[in-house]
Amino acid sequence: MAQLWGGRFTKATDRTVYDFNASISFDKRLFHEDIQGSTAHVTMLAKQGILTERERDEILEGLSGIRGDVDNGILEIDINCEDIHSFVEAELIRRIGDTGKKLHTGRSRNDQVALDMRLYTRKRVAVTDGLLKELLTVILDVMEENLGTYMPGFTHLQKAQPTTLAHHFGAYFEMFRRDRQRMADLYRRMNYCPLGAGALAGTTYPLDREYTASLMGFAGPTLNSMDSVSDRDYLIEFLSALSTVMMHLSRFCEEIIIWNSNEYQFVEIDDAYSTGSSIMPQKKNPDVAELVRGKTGRVYGALLSLLTTMKGIPLAYNKDMQEDKEMTFDAMDTVENCLILFCGMLRTMRFRSDRMAQSAMKGFTNATDAADYLVGKGVPFRDAHGIIGRLVLYCVEKNTSIDKLSLEELKGISDQFEADLYDAISLETCVEKRLTIGGPGQEAMRAVIEKYREYLGESALADLTTDESYTDR
Ligand code: ARG
């Protein structure tokens, strides 16, 4: 048991209490951020004359030695310490002696952990953003190759109107683009430095919080010290944005599972991304897609967990807040892994344009266009809707489709039908005539794709973070 306090106690902490309270098993992830924060803090303390330059140099050398030794595997993080902050401070004192005891001047673990978690989360937001960008690139590649790949569009999972694979994927492009915007939004909002808030009420030392913030690339210091140590909104926002990413991935996975089924065969998931059955030799299962869909639950769980943890906490810091870490870390790992796996699955997936087109030809996906044809001949839309409804019923009874009927049969239902109907309701016409922006017609799609390419050329959040220390997951 190694802890930073004990002066006012007459008894040792009960072992079970110590273990219950300790957080090093999971906050050891914050090691690099803890060193980074201490480095900035000490640099500022010396600039303000609170530490001498010599003391600063001794501490900085000690800190970088600890960091190097842990990174190189020479030094192991001692999990008997209470938390990562205690480990770094104890190790520093062990190395450089009494000067090391000055590290915590004008600081509390409350603002320290608030800083560490923010630094760590900031990096993970940027990583998630980068992975989303990669996914968008894969989606856009598929779109560009499939502008003329006709497929049925669905409502209620019933064939509705024909569209293209490019158009269908474009919907996901929009979703994941909004997810990236959410990352950028929350990044901007969270990018303020809580260090200097102390335990809750600031400190009496003449700290330069602007300077500390600038050393770590923050937009500035946070403006209320009580909020600084007890704000976890940014984590809730991040978990909410991650939950939305998972919801989108899960919908996409659901479609891929359906499309990959024997009944649909719109896509074929690559062998490298499929799994077999221990009993049924013929099976090739879409486990990756199913797992991504399944893991959505645990990410939602992390969001609900933190919302619930935070709901009854009075100002300012309370130990409940230590519960902000484990499930958040799990959610970050889960989403990053899912994005990587999903990208790989998508990149290697085979699209069966023949199957999609065949499917689009069946199921009366051109019924709306047939009604529109009659409108073109002067029939009011509501009447046209009724006529085509009867036509569909006729086809269902004869087990055929509208385009296969003879002109006489068509005229039997409405004398407005002429030979030009066949062209007006062909699969190609149905898609290519939908040319308003946002529609599947190739010309409309090309304009949108051009915008998407331009968008992907813009800089990503990862370009903003110059720090290289994110290597230790
Ligand atoms: N492990 C603690 C946490 O994650 C660090 C802050 C401890 N502060 C305190 N007053 N006990 O929140």
C-alpha cells in the first residue's frame, strides 16, 4: 500500500478499503498524460518563481527519465500505488529526493486527474475522427465505382423504388460525416485546461494558468475552478457521440447481414472477414458485422453509466467521479476496434450488381414511375395511383410485372397507356430521371461526390494534435 496521505490518520487503511479505493489498475493508462501535465505544471511554477530553475530542471529530468524507463520496459508501473499520480510522484521522489516533493505545489489530484483525463480523451477523439475519415474514404470509393449499380431501395424492408448502391452508401457517408462533426464540436468545447483549479477553489500561488494551458495546446484555461474539477460533460458528450457512431455502424451491419444472406446475395463478405460453424460445414457467417452490432450495447451502457453516476453529485469533486474511467476506456477501445474491423470488412466485400439489379426489376419498384407516367398524360395523381394499384393487382394475379404486359393488356386497364410507357418505367429511367440534388440519378450523384471528395481533402482533428505520446494503448 503506497499512498500520498496519512498524516492525519492514526490507523492504516483497511486492505479491502485500500483496494476498493485504488484506481491504478485502470488509470495507469493516463501515465503519459500525467507526465505531460506535470511537465507543464513545473515549467509554469518556475516561470512564476515558485520553483527555482534548478529545481525545475531536476524535476523535468526526473520525469522524462521515468517516462523513458516505463516506455522502454525498464521500469514497471507499480500497481501497489493508489493511482497513477501517486506512482509518478513516489518514483520521482525516489529518484531525485526532496526536490521531487515540490512537484505537487499548487496542485491537487482533483485538477490533476481532470487534466489527465482531458488530455487522454482529446487524443482519442482525434483518433476516432481519423478512423471515421478512413471509413468515409472507403464508402466514397464504393460510391464512385457504383454510380450505375441499380438496386431496390426499401421502406419497411419492402421494395419501394429503385436506386443505386452509390446512393444507398451516400446515406452512410452523411451519417459518418455528421459523426465527425460531432467529434470536432466536442473537441472544441472540451479543449480548455482545468489545471490550476486546485482541489476546488484555486490556489493562493500566483499560477499562470494561461501559460500552462498554452504549453499543452489548450485554447485557454477553464474559468471556474469548482466546475473544472467536477465537469465530466465532455466525456458524456464523447460517449454520446460514440454511441451514435455505433448506432450508425450497427444499422450498416444489419443491412450487410441481410444483404449477405442466401436469400439476398447482394454482397459477399470476404472469407478473411467471415467465420465458420463447428457443426454445419456449409456455413460462412457474418460474425464481424454481428459483433459490431452487438457491441453497440456496451457503448450505450458506458453513456448511461456515466450519466447516472453524475446525476446526484454535489459540487465539487467527489470520489464517484473516479467511475468516469473504466467504461469510458472500454467504449473508446470498442469503437476504435469496430471502426477498424468494419473498414476492413467493407474494403474487401464483393458487391453483386447482377443480383441487385435483378432484385430491383422485381417487386413493382417502378409503380410510382408508372403513376407519374399517367400524370404526364393528364391523369390526376390520385386517380393514377388507383389505376396503377389495379394494374399491380392484375400483375400479381398473373405472376408477371408491369413492363411485361402487352399494350392491349395495359389499355384494358387505362386507355392512356401508349408504347412509350415501357421506356418511362425502365429501371434506368426510374433512377436516372431522379436528378434533384440528393437523388440517385448519376448527374446528381456526381455533383455530391465532388463535394464529398473536397470535404475529405480538408484537414482532420488528428492534424491539430501534434503530441506523439499516444502510443500506449
Ligand atoms: N483516482 C482519482 C480519480 O480518478 C484521482 C483524484 C483523487 N482525488 C481525491 N480527492 N481523492 O478521480
